[in-house]
Amino acid sequence: MTAVWAGSPRIAGSHPAPFSYLDITVASDRLSGTVVLHAIDVARALDMPDPSALANEEVVTAQADGIVTLVTTRVAIEADGTPITWVIDRVEPMPGQDAVGVAWHAALSRPAGHLGLGARLFPEDATHQTFVTVYEAGRVTWQEVLNRDRVRADHYTGTPQGRMAVLRRFVASGIHHIAIGPDHILFLIGLLLPGGRLRRLLAIVTAFTLGHSITLALATLSILTPPSHIVEPLIALSIVFVGADNLFVGSRERDIRAWVALAFGLVHGFGFASVLRDTGLPSAALGVSLFAFNLGVEIGQAVIVLIAALGLGLLRRHRPAWSGLVATAGSALVMLAGAYWFVERVLQGRA
């Protein structure tokens, strides 16, 4: 029995801290692992008066159904979105650790790319934590702590299926973020309002892409991470600048919008990075997740640019008298929205 539980952390003493442990080993055709529960927690959950009785194998055998129900109803494991079918191998006492161990496995129809994990083993204890460790090819590839505030986590395996799962999730996340980010959308539309030839519009979009891709990578890799209370007001200021610049671009000999897009794209990239970090980056596939998120942003951005450019182009062709009015009024609205967001974000940063 010592060999079975050798990989599990020790839980010693008279319950100094409320911990449980979930170990998962990933193979191509199955998941397997152990759940280690402190005897005090198990006894309380099963209304047993004496936790020390769980050091006795006969007592644990008698309580095995309740212990298994506790694990299988309060620990959730999904492989590529499908809940696993638990197969319990053993329920055994761990007297040296004042704990009970449950060994389990689950068959897989194909190698798992994404594991969704959830645990609320003892919700009546607000301080309880579950330490999760994932093993692949004989080594630890991921560790996480689940608690009352974080009851779910996601892991992407180091397999081709895992990389595809990362691509699917983070491309969708990038598209979603650009679609629900009114500040980024307004910045792009503001750049396009004055119009111009297709070559000029492509240069503007390419410059913005280059700028935000650089800082997105720098921040995601923790090379440069300015605080959000500085980044967010600067993003708002970039919108103010674009709106104001549009009102005077006609008086210039050179159209500087591509340079503006490049410069402020650097700022917007830090904003994208904060969202990407919040999604929980898979350390084993950091490069893939960064690429996928950026690709999603570009897809969403391309759709917005296409719709805006086509709409403005049709307006100039069929209602040329309105074109200048729309550009002027639109630029003024862009500037006012940016000013509002700037004040709001500065005040939030001081709160």
C-alpha cells in the first residue's frame, strides 16, 4: 500500500490545514489517479463521531460507498468536454497520513487534449483547498489549487490533441474579446473614418496588428507588464487622439494614421494581454495559446474592418454629400467616447 500512495503529499498532524489532493496521470487510452482526503473531513461529511476509526481497514471498507459517493459527486473531471466514467480501484486507509485514499481510473476513447477539473469536496469548510497535480509521461506537467473562490480549472495536455484544443479555445477567446471590446472597435473605426485607398487602409490595419502583437507577446511572456491602471486610461486616450486627429487630417500633406495605429497598437496590446492572462494560460502550450489568441483577435478585427470599410465606401459612392458629415460627426463621437472612458478609468484606478 505504501507504493500506491507514494506520490501523494503527506497530511500529518491533527488537521493543521484543510487540504485534499487530486493526482491525475494521463495516458493515451485512460486517466488514472488518486484522491486523498483527510480523515477529519471524511468523518465530518459522513457523520462519523471518531475520525481515528478511519485508520482501520474494516471501517473504511464499511464506509467505502459513502466515500466513493463523496468523491464522484464532488469532483468533476471532463476529457474534451465529456465527463469521465469513474471506475474505483481501491478505497484504503492511510493511517500514517491521517487520511483515506481513493484510487480510480477512467477509460478514454481517444487521447485527451483538454481536461476540465472541478472540486468542491467539503463546501461547508470555507478554507478547504484541493491540490491538483497532473502527470504526463512520468513527469509533473501541471499543478493547481482549487478552493472556494476557484472551483474549476482547465489543463491542456502536451499532445497534438492538446494543442488543437488550445487553438480552438484561444482563437474563440480572441474573437470574443475584440467583439465585446467597444474601445478597440471604436479605435479601429476611428482610424477608418477618413477613408482612403485600399492600400492605405491595409497599411493602417497592418500597423495596428504589428503594434499590438509585439506588446501582447511581451506582456504574456512577462517581459514587460505595465499595470492596468496605466494601460486602460492610455487606451482611452488613444481613442481621443484618433477622433481629434481625424478632424485635422485633411489639413496635413501626409496621412499619419498608419503611424498612429502602430504607436497606439503597442498600448492596446497590453490591454489584450491582461485579458489573455485572466483566461488561464496553459504553461505547456504558452506559444500556441499566444498565437491562437492573437489569431482570434485578427479574425475579429478583419471582420470589423471589412464591414466598416465597405459601409463607408458605399456611402462615399452613393451619398458623397453625406460622407464628410459622417466622418466629422463620427470622429467627434469617437473623441467624446474616448474622453468619457479616460475619466472613468482614471477614477477607477484611484478607487
